[in-house]
Amino acid sequence: MCAFYFTVKAQNIVQLSFYSPLISTFDMKYTDNHLIVSQDGLLIFDVTNPLQRPRLVSQVFYPGDIAYNVAVNKDQAYMAHGNNGIFAVYDISNFQSPVLKGSVAIPSTSFYLYGDLEPFGEYVYLSGFDSIYVINVSNSASPFLANVFAIPHNDFYGAESMSITNNTLFVEAPSGVLVYDIHDPVHPALLNTIPYSSQHPYRGELSADTVRNRIFIPWLATLQQYEGYDAYDVNTPSSPKFLFADSTTFGGGDFGISAFSYNDNVLYLSKGGGINAFDASTANHRFVTSFTGEDIPNASVAIDVRDSVFFNARGGGIEVLKFTNTVPPVCNPPSILRSKVEGTSAALAWNNAKDAKGYIVRYRQVNRGWNYLASKDNVQRITNLLPNTLYYWEVSSVCNVAEKFRSDFSLTQRFTTESNIISITPNPVHDNFRISIKDFSVNQLIITNSFGNTVVQLQNVKDGQTISFSNMQPGTYLLQLLNAQNEVVGLTKIFKH
């Protein structure tokens, strides 16, 4: 499917493109116009042009089960999964041909869904349930465990998400956010603990502002339902300074992994099927806008940002989104829609919507995915449909061609194609057959063999016409009827004995 069709809603967050389906996406990181995705292996997508559908350029296996975590540092990518205790290092200097360089075993079940990976120079920190593992990756072919240090935990929670800024490691733990000095990367020194607010017993993934040296601690109303966040100034890591809390409630999320990311004073937090953006400047912190996706199923698992464009990995695929400080032009979908069915074709029409620069039409069978078409005016003809089949269709107005903003889709309409307008007798055929055409103007008849080669081509075929088939070899043939616009309006199989 072409990405031109998938910018949704005139609002501060718009969808530029998406990739679907993906099965069980678990984590994602952005680097140098590419997305590094963990699934049952390491997948790499080219997102150089965010207006185009992300392009899968390579895939390489993971030497374990499914890696729940992925991290990137320069030309290296890292993956890990706690159930089998495998930490893997990849060379991604050539995105087209990533190479698994080496791996090291980590104590089994030490980390799982809520574990995290944070690269720092020649080391990677891996959060386990009761420990942080320091892995030396200076030699990508031979990574090794350089140190392990314990983390306070309880029966349900242990070390989870991490962030790094200003030579300081922040670790989410049951007692609060642990603050470590990592000037000596192998032997982090505990500086302080930022306690969680008593009003917010649940918390989510940490995110760090590496420019202004702030960290953001999101908290949840219930498990995996983000409700707000606390902001801290950590320019002096030993004495974190509380800045503000934003308690804007914006709805619940799906149970499962949730996502959280920061860029240029904007915090992006996941909710059930979409994203909420918060202004995180110290002078003006507030809820800004939200986005609810419609093309990809399942909850968010990771968010990563490239300037105003950001990427939302969901269980079923990847959304490419854009945040703007101004609301783009608004236009409405058409409100009056009609269809005219002609055999296995349908002529769709609608009223011209005010300020629309064009239209996007989508149609589908019951329980099937959408097919998309672009239309410059208020009519669209759909051909090669199945006979006697129910179809749904909707129309969206294009508000801005250059930025690819569009309205919501219209109310769903439906039409049913006609039963096959063509029949032949006898069938199976020996020498000749008679063709019956039901109430339709036919310009051309084409018969092809099982190899797709045309064996009969007739113009201006009439109802009741007899066609010779005596010279044909036994087998199965396809007969198609075309109208004056060379559109297929009827088809049937011929069996030659």
C-alpha cells in the first residue's frame, strides 16, 4: 500500500505513513534514518522519507527466543531476552546487511518484559529483576560480563527501565528512581534515590532530557495506564530538584507494555491505541494534543523521535507520526455518497466537500483489509470486483496536498456487485458454445488459457452469440468480457473436453 493515503486527521499529531502487519513487535530504536526493531529477529526499516511507507531492508536472526529489548550505539545494535539469557551484538554499519557479531549468556530469567538496555561508551547496562549487568562490548565479537551489582527489589518488582544523562544512570526500582554516578562505568556509585510520590504508586518508563539534564518519571492511574509525570532537574545528580508534576488525565491504555519518549520539550506517552503529547517546558507544562491510530492493532511498545517526526511501534506494526505546534488546515469528509453497480464494477460518487483538494477512497470486502485509491475529483470507478459480493466503502477529503493532511473518513457505505452477467452453454465444451450476456453493453471478449495466453479475442460480442472452440486443446480457460473502457465486467471459466 502506498503511504500517500495514510495521513489522518487535521490535528497537531498526524500520521504520515505506516507499516503493517508485523507480528509481536517488542521494541524499536531510531538511528540515522532507520528503525531497528526487535521481533523474532532484528529487523531494519528505512524511514529516510517519512511520507513513504517504511521499507524493510534487512532481517537477521536472534540466537535465542524472542528479544524483548533492543538498543543502538553508533554502528552497533544490541538485543536481549531474559528467558534464555542471551545478549547479542550486531554490526549495523551496513543497514542492508547487518551481521551478528557475538553474544554472551546472562543468568536465565534475570530480566524479561520490563527489562531495559542502555548503552554507554564501550559498555551496555542491562536491567535485571534483582541486578544491573554491565556488559563490555569493546570487542563486538566477544562481549563479556564486566560486573553485576544488586538492586533492591520485592516479590513483584525489580529493576526495570533506565535512562542516562550527564554521566548519570537512572534506574527505575521499587523504592524509587536510583541515581548512579557512572564516571567509572564498570562500578557505578549510588548517589541518591528519588522517591515516588505517595499519590502515584504505579510508575512507567523513564525518559531523560540530555540537553537540559532533566528526567521525567511517568506515573499511572492503574497498571499500564499513563496519567501524568513528575519532572526533576538532575544537573546536580546527588541532589535532584523537583520541578513540576503534570496530572492531566487522558484516558487508559491497554494492558501490556506502554511507551514513553521525550524530545525538545515535548513528552510523548502512549495510551490504548495512540499517543498523547505534553508540553514539558519548565514555564508551561500542559497536555497539548492526542492522536489515535486506526490502521495498526495493539498497544504501543516503543516510541522514538527524530525532530518533529516520531515513530510509534505497536504490537501490529509501526506508525510514522509528525507533531506540529500549529493545527493544520481542517476540511470535512463528503456527506452525500452514492454508488451505481454495473456487473463486477462500481461507479462511486459524492458531493464536493468544502476546501477539499482531492479525495481518498477506500473499499473492502467483509472481514478483509482496506484497498485505497486517490481521486482528484468526486467520482471513482472500481473494477475487477468479485460477483455477488458485499463491499464497504468510505471517502476522506485531502485538506493539504503538500503536507498530506486529510479529514476523517465518511460514514461507511455499502454496495453489492451483481451475479455473474455471463453464462455459457454447454460447459464443458466440445466444439462450440453459446454465450448469454445479461443486460450489459460488452465491447470485447477475451479467452485465455492456463498459461495466460490469449487464444480468442472478439469485438462487439452479442447476447446469444455462438463461438467456435473446436480447435482448442482440452483444459481450463478463462473468459472475460470488457466494456468500452476496457474494464472487466464479467468473467467465467470454460472447461474444454
